Amino acid sequence: MTPSQAALLLLAGLAGGIVNAVAGGGSLVTFPALLGIGLPPVSANVTNALAVAPGYGASVLGSRADLAGQGRRIRRAVPTAVLGALCGTVLLLVTPRAVFDVVVPFLVLGATALLAFQGRVRAIAGQPRAHSPRRAGAALHLAVFGCGLYGGYFNAALGLLLIAGLALVLDDSLRRVSALKNVLSATVGVVTILVYGAFGPVNWAATGVLVPATMLGGFLGARLARRLPPALLRAVIIAFGTVVGGVLLVRAF
């Protein structure tokens, strides 16, 4: 890795950490940066997954007060998240890389769209739907498995996807749903670290630069969250993600 590439990743990591803390969607900064230094899409994806995973653990610690009373729910959901993430990581590793090259533009654009409609996602989260206990249990496992599968295959905007999915099947407050989301995101992160760390084409030099950069960015972002205009920052990331997704789409086809 050249000094200029390391500098690019350092800046992307800082920006991605700030974006995650302020608006969400930091992977839409770090993933294109990894592509920008010349990593193939699959390698960039697994490297990015490992780089952002430590932040999930910090989120769990920050939301532990809202996890009180959710022990049974967590014990039910975590194994499903593990299974979904395992399926996603295996799917990425065993399918031809040409398939990922075709799929990833749509995933980038989908993640960008999810960020664009973040307000609606949160509105849905504020109006959870009630289900019978039996249907609620099945719906919870289905939502968690689907999100875990997505997170194992492609990590960007996983948190927003989990918020949307969990809010549709749980009759609980946004804060408690978000806390559970943090636990499940961390679970998916652990699976990706173990699987991709052992079998994936990880660029460890890039990971070594991104991990501390994203953690520092997250710390700074938490402090700046009340000063920065999140709407403007979100708009910039949405435009950036749309351009990146469009370029990848042209390259794929």
C-alpha cells in the first residue's frame, strides 16, 4: 500500500465513522475508498465488513440500558442472526466473483435508497405492528434471518435494514428496537470477522488503517452530531452513493 492510498483510507475511515455517528451509511464512504485503491469488489467488501465490525460492539455498550428486559428476545434472535450471517458469508465466498460484480451495484444503490428514505424507516419504527405471539415469533426469525443474510453478504446500511425489519414485527419503543438492532449488528459483525478473517480475501493492511480511523471518526462524530447539519451530510452521501452505484453498474454491464 502506498502512502497516498493509506492517506485516502485514513480520510475515508474518519469520514465514514463521522457519517455513521451523525447520519448512518458510513460504508458508502469506506467501501468506494477500498475500490478506489484498487481492491476487487469482493476483497473490498470483506475488508470493509471487518473494518466496521468493531464499531458495533461499542454501540451495544452504549445502548445496554435499553436492553434491560430483552434477554429472552435476544436469546431467540441471536442464533437466527448467526445462521443468516453464516449463509450470507458462505454465499459470497462460494459464488463466482462475477456474480458479486453484477449484484453489488444494486446493493449499493439499494443501501443508498435506504439512507435516502431514512426518515420513513424511522417513522415505521415509531409505529410497530402488533402480532399474535406465534406469528410474532415467526416474523421475528424471518426478519432477523433476512437481515443477517444481507449483512453477511454485503454490510452497507445493515443497521437501517434491521431497524425497518424489527420495527415491523416488534411492538416496542424505537429506543429498545434500536438497542436490539445493535446487538444483532454486532452478532453479524462477529460472524463476518470469523469467516472472512479465516477464508475471505481480506486486505489486512487496509483493515489496519480503517479500524482505528473509523473508531476515531465515530468518537468525533458523536461529539459533532449536534453541530453538523445531518440533512446536508445525508444528501452528500446519497449523491455519492448514487454516483458510485451508477459507475459500478456501468462497469458490470
